Amino acid sequence: MSIYWSLRNVPELASLTRKQRGQVHEQCLQRYFFRAPATIRSVLAFLSAIFITSGFASLASRLPSWFGMPHKFWAIPLGAIVGMTIGRYVLSRIAIPTLRPFYHEFIKGDLVRSEHAA
């Protein structure tokens, strides 16, 4: 199994512009991963995103005391935001092998229609 660190590395998306790659990936992620019946891959992806988010929030709550600062309320939400961003990235990368068959179909159908409508 290949890990695609960037959408540019996914063969089905390589010929598209950066904006189009993001649009195709997000639409397919919404349609064929988030709204699809649960699979082992999707459960692991969601759990990894949750654990990464909670781990960063937990780490951020301890960070001020490690540096001798009084407890700062802003550290927890900031850690959670960073964690959610990284968790979403990891979830997205776990989902790519599931989404690859749908990219071509989406590009031929929905992306072409939206390009003509614009």
C-alpha cells in the first residue's frame, strides 16, 4: 500500500490543478468516506483523528507548566486546533486508497459539469 503525502502524488489527481485536486478530494471524501457505511479503515481513520486531537490538547494543557508559566487557558484550544488540523490530514491520507476508484468517476462527471457551469 502506498502512502500519498500530497494529493499531487495521487496518480488520478496528478494532471489536475491544485484547486481541482483539493475540490475532487474533498468532494469524494465527503461523499464516499464520511457518508459511507463504516469500515475498518474508516473507523481507524476517525479514531486516529480523535486521538491526535486529544493528544495535542492534552500536551498543550501541560506545556505552560513545563516552562514555568502559570496555566494558560488559551493553550488547550490552541493545541486542539493544531491537533485537529494534523488529525484531519492523517484521516485524509488514510482515506485516499479507498477514494482512488472514485476520483476518476468524479473527474469525468461532476468536475466536468462544474467547469462548464462556471
